[in-house]
Amino acid sequence: MKIKKQIIIYGGRFQPFHLGHYNVYKYLCKEFGKDNVVIATSNKVKYPDSPFNFDNKKEIITTMFKDIPKSHIIQEITPYVPKNTFKKFANEISEDTIAIFALGEKDGNRLTKGKYFKPYNKSDVDNMEGFETHGYVYSVPMQAKINNKYISGSEIRAYFKNPEYSEFQKQNFFTLIYNDFNKKIYNLMISKLQNVKENFKNPYLNNDRALLNEGGSAGHMLHPWENNELTFSELKWIIITSLEGKLETKEYKPQLKSDGQNLLITVKNHQILASRNKTDRKHFAENGMTINDVKQKFSGRGAITTAFVNAMTSIEDRLLKLPSKVTNSIFENGKKFLNIEIIYPDTKNVIDYAGLSGVIFHNIVEFDYDGNQINTETKMSKYLTKILKHIQSDIIDDMPVLEIKPAEIKKINNSDTYANELIGLLNKTMQMNNVTDSNSILDYKKEYFKINVLPYFDTNNKQINELLLNRWCNNDKKISISKIYKMILLNNPTGVGENIVTKIKYFEKNDLQSVQYNSIKTLRFIFLKLGVYVLQNLKSYITINPSKTTQLLKQEVTQTIDKIKNMTDLDKKTADKISIAIKSIYDLGGINNISPEEGIVFKYKGKLYKLSGLFADVNKLLGVFKYRK
């Protein structure tokens, strides 16, 4: 009897295809022969459960599982009506070819309710009819587990969406579900799975875990280009969302970034204590600074001393008017600190708040016994703001508690034009450095160094090159430079290795910093320019008189530039800093684009970022001139 040909359609959403699917595929190949097994999936994209299109899925499959033929991965509108599969293999099949649809055990009964699908019975193959009459459902046992659990696409998606897991943990998880690591596919997965923010309510985003170390109504944060983990698709999302005025989320409203003096304070044994470093926080503020300690520490600093002492005195007077049970529950006797920012006219950094003075409460930061941060939350600081602003200090009357409203940002006129300008520039620099949307900023930096730096050293060793790239592009110094030098000497002939080491030493001492700056110069410009556009569209301000503040800052910058032109005693390092800052200011549109605010702060995927426009370079210019720093 003629043996009937069989075609096995292994269909599914594959969001994403992973080791469990691959093991099912291998099982089918063993049972029916590799030439007879095809993988069928659709091009449908629907967030949050189906973020990968057909090309994404095909790339994942063929990259991570190289023994699966590309020709056997077929796009179907639905894998259970495999018209494209039958069409593709038209020359190999006949009307009596048996179509077998492979499903996992838990889905095996799903297709057997209609007239077309029938259960597959291996002993009854001779009586089975051709694919135009019936399809036969074959239940395949799941073959792969992680920690004794079956792998599911939903579990994988949830893991990569979860901001609680670090980059290192996610890379390890990726390796676990694929038995290998591929940076390109990893970045693709991250970019697709982390862009479901609008439709995926993530409970892990409720806790703000950023420690606030710098001035701003949201604290310590990065410019977007400073986070090596961000992909270029994410950078584009930030650009478009910022210009459309849609940075606000359920978890976080964009804040104005204030330009004041920061201090952490706590209450221990009914006394207010301050912290400026880890030592002050150790042993639950055992060595915290009293008001008198702060006065002595900043002795001779004029208005700075007055600002810190008055702020602490005013807050202590207010806090001690609250029931002790309340202060104990908030500060837990030195375990938790209130992160405050002091606005005081005579201590301005760059922004002149036109007579405004007071204290801003950012958040409550919790530390362990050794002074390490373990948690941050904002609800209690907002509560304290509302309570203490209505309690008058009997000692200090010029340090009110300030309540900063969220930044009001509307859609920018001509936002499409600005988006095309900035994304066009981003695409151009991506092309020059051989990266795509799924690549990260770290990938981009590495490509820049591969093209412009590594050929000069010619180490002839991939491992050494990768260690140098991680060191220069990601500040990864887990492997010391001395060990890298030893590796170079061992892997090169006598004289050659020594020459390479000498060149690297010179490069790190004299050129590394400027090359690092040049590697991200275009990204820096794009996001500073984005900040200019956004800050021009602000509807609310911290400063009392925005017009006056802007005018004063413009005058100060103009006068500073004029003074610098007549200075002859600037060292090269300082002169270079000033030159870069001035050029950047003019590249961003000049002093007419100066804003009366330092910038805005927004949250994206659990991390805080800032858009500051001209402020970064104005601060650098004025800082270099005033303090020669």
C-alpha cells in the first residue's frame, strides 16, 4: 500500500517562540521527520499579549534555533487554516496528503469540536482522508521546564515587563529560556515587551525606588542618553510622547525640576538630624548631624549656612508640634529620612527664583543599618507637605513648606515637524553606527568605539576587545586594567604587546574622556533640543516671576561670555569646557531659548529622567567661570 504523505503544522501565537516550543518542534521532527514539520504563525500584533509580528518571530526562531529551516516557518492569517502552507508545498503534496495539526496537551481538544478536525490516531493512518476533507489534531506533551514549571509565553512576557528585575537578571533569564544568549534578540525582546506600557497595568511601578540625591522635585535622575540600557525604539517613544504632551502616566505626573540645595533629615529621639553622606546615616542616624553640627560644618559659607540652619530649625519646630506617634511612624527613629530641597534667594545655583524661599519635600527614603538605601516612597512626603505647610514655625518665618504642582505640559505646536527633525537625526546617527531600533545605547557606543578606536590598538583578540569596550562604554571595571594588560602581553609577540599597552595607557589618560563625549554628542544634542521644545511649552512655573527670572539669567550668561573673552589665564582644560558649553548653547538656539526652570522630570519604565534644555550647558558655563570647576 502506498504510504500517504503527512504534513505536520505546528501552529501557535509564539509570543515569543522559546525553548519549550523548540522542544515540541524537535519531538515532532523525531516522530514525523524534519522535512514534514512546518511552523505556522500569524503576523497579528496586539498589545499586550501579542507584541511580536511575523518577521520578529521568524528572526527569533532562526537566530536562536539554527536547525529550523527558514522555509519551514510560514505566515498564516490563522495557523489552523494553513492556506499558505498548502500553497508553498503544492508541488510536494497531493489530495490524499494528511494534514496533522500539532497542539500542546492542554490545547489538544480545542479543535475537535467541528466537522473538519478529527483526533489523530497513529494506528488509523491508512484510513485518514486528505487535507481538503479533514485535518487531524495531534496532542504533543510539553517538553521544557524552568524550576519544575512549564515555560509559557505569558510568564516570559511578565518577567521582561517587570522593572523589579535588573538587566543582569533578565539576561540570565533569557539564557535560561534559550540555552544561549544573543544580544540582538535580547534587545528585540526587551524593546517589544517593554513598550506595552499603555495597555499593561504593571503593579511593580507603584514604588518609586530612585534615591533622590540632586536638586529637583523628583530627585536624582538621568538624561535619557545617559542610560545605556535604553533602546533606540524607546528613545523615539520618549521624543514623540514628550512633544505630544503625553508624559503623564497613572503612576507619575511630570514634575518641574527645582534648582536648590539638598539635604536628608530624620527625627531620632525627638531631635532633628541631617545627613549629607552615608556615614551620617549609618546605624540609623547614630552619627546624624544636629542643627549645631550643620552650623559648624558649613561655618563661613554665609547664606548656605543660613539656609541649612533655618530650614532645619523651621522643620524641627513644625515636626515637634505633631504627636510623637506620628513622627515615630514616619521616621522610625532614624531609619527613614525626608529628602528636602531648600530654595533660598542668596544661595541660588543658576535659577533665580525672584525672592521665593522655602523647603520642598521630595520623598521618604529608607536605609538599612549600614546606611544603604532599601526603599523610597512619595505618599508620606506629600502628606507631610500638606500637614506642615499649615503649621507655622514660631522661630523661623521665612522658610515655608512649598507645595510644587505637577508640570503642565501641552501638545507642542508643529510637534510632527519637531519629531521628524529629531528622529531623522537619530536615524542618521543610528545608520552611521550600524544599529537598529532594537539596539541599546550601549550597543551604539560600542559600535562607535569599534569603528573609531579599536583599529588603532589592533589587539587581535575578541575577548580583550570586549573587555576594553565594556570598560570604556559601560564603565565596567570588574576586570582590572592591569589584568587586561597582562592578557595583551600574553596574546602578542614581544614588543607588539608592550606597544599596545603603551598606546592604551596614553589613550585612557589623554583622549578617553573626549572620545566618550563625542560618541554620544549627537544623542546629547537631540535630547537637549527636545528639552528646549518642551520647556518652551510649559504652562506652570516654580519661580514667582518667570519673565524676570529668564531675563536675569540671559543677562548673566551674556555677561559671563563677554568676561570670558577677555580672560587670558584660563588653563586648557577649563577653556575646553567653556568652549564646548558655549558652542552647545548656540547650537541649541542661543540664549533666547533659556528657560526660567531647570527642567522637567518624568518617569519611564520605573526610572526617572530629566529634560533640561539649555540648563546643563548654562550651569556648566557659569559653574566653570564662578568656581573654575
